[in-house]
Amino acid sequence: MKPTVLAVLPARGGSKRIPRKNVVDFHGQPMISWPIQAIKASGIADAIIVSTDSAEIRAVAEKYGAQVPFERPPHLSGDFVGTAEVTRHALEWFVDTHGKPQYVLTVYPTAVFVSAEDIASALTLIEREGTDMVFSAAEFPAPIQRALFIDDKGIARMFQPENYLRRSQDLVPAYHDAGQFYLVRTDVALQGLSFNERPASLYIMPRDRVIDIDTAEDLRLAEKLFEDFRKTGPTRN
């Protein structure tokens, strides 16, 4: 039997560095339309909910096939509210209204490089591995074991000087959270647990599809890279 999945996009309207970021024009469509369409095309979501406090975002989300069944409350609309809190609020609403899904998928409204293949593969991964969550990740472009810092005298130091002479291929690859999507078992999401507290799997994405769009410069770079993404389709490392 197909697992039940609720998809949630947290999309508040108070972006400051890029005004109206979640609905800004991106290759001819509102930014948020791209991840909504990817979720729909993946075929895994039984419902797609956008959690927002913005009437404009609501209208755009509904136009592209998502539901906006409630207005995000003010206490979840501030600058320092975490994504997990917003997701849990939407999940609790869905559980009370429609019953408990097996998984909740959180996708950021700026995740324009996430494909239907990524989302469907994440579900396959969590089902196969039996972990409690899967989230997007990318490999650091250089070995973190050779990372540097500047001490209080202005001198460059290595965090791990014992690795100075080791070859790059002998060092363990390191990854960072790509900030694109999270697929979590419902019971874990309702408890608000993180990957530090429960077993998690990584869905590795290539670095040229991992961009945190926070500034106008980020947006320009994303627009350039998106041309290749649309021409060649999603690639995996």
C-alpha cells in the first residue's frame, strides 16, 4: 500500500532582503510555484499545504494547486520561528481534520531546484533504510578536516592540524544540510525531534543545485543556474 504523505511549504510574507521573495518572478513564474509543481509531479503527496500569513502567497499557492486551509497565526510568523514549529502546526491541523499520515514532507518555497525525482527518491530511501527522516544534503567543496580559523592574535590555525599532510582522498567526505526539503515520520515530527536525536538518512544533491536564496545576488546566480537545470534535467552526485 502506498504510504500517506502530507507536504508542507512554510511561506511567510515578511521577507526583508528580497521583498516578496516567495512569490517573486523566477523564470516566468512565482518562486513558490516551482516546488509546488515538483511535489505534484512526484506523485507521493496526498495533500499539499502552504502555511502562510500572506494573502498574496495564498492566492498564488492556490492557483498552482496547493491548499491554504488556515492562516498562519502571528506567534508562528516572526523572524525567529523555526521551520519545525511551522510544520508541526500544519501537521497537527491535518491530523485533527483528516487523520494521521505516515510522513510529513517539508519543502521550502525557494527550493526551485528540487525535482519530482528528488522527492520520490527521498520516499524510496526512507522506506528502504527504515530511518526516521531523510533530508537533502550536499558535500562540502573542500575537506573540512583542513578547515582554518583565525586565533585571537590574528594568526591562521588549523582546526585539525594532524590532517595537514593527509591526502584529500584519505579523508572522510563531509556533508551539510542543503536546506531544500525534509521527509519525516509523522510521530517524530509531532515530537519535534531533530536528526541529532533520531536516525536520519541523507539525500545527496549536487552542489550546483543547492543555493540558499537570501540576497539579490543569490537570486541572480540561481536564475543563471536554473537555465541549465531546465535544459538538462536533475542530476545526482
